[in-house]
Amino acid sequence: ILIEIAPGGETGWHMHPVPSFGMVLEGELEVRLKDGRTKRLKAGEALAEVANTLHNGRNVGATPLKLVVFYAGTVGQTLSIKEAP
């Protein structure tokens, strides 16, 4: 899946019940966990996303962020769950 986030935009707090992996194609991504840990990635860098852990992705660059994500689930399985209000 290709995900695009405008400068200053966020994914919102969510988690993945399946393994997922991503690569930043353009821009700069910051991933924050609920405990405050953060990781920043730039174009060309890859990550294995945390599973069953709430996190938020944010575009911290001045240009649109393009991120390609690969999910290792089964057909019909939920890939992402938003944080309950």
C-alpha cells in the first residue's frame, strides 16, 4: 500500500494486528509510541512496524511523505486498527 501524508500530517494513533514493513520513498517520517519512544526515518530507510502496539506516524518534513507498506496477513484480515476514543 502506498501511503502519502502531507507536511505536518499524521496517521493518527493505531496498531497493526499483523506483521508489517515499510520503506520511506520520499520525505521524513517520525513514528512515536505511547511510551514516548520515537524513531525518525528518511527516504531510502526501512522499518519493521510494531505489532499490537499503538503508534502514530507523522510527516516531520517540508515535503509530502511517501511510504510503501507491506502487510503479512490473510485475505479479509484487518490490517490496521484505530485507537478507541
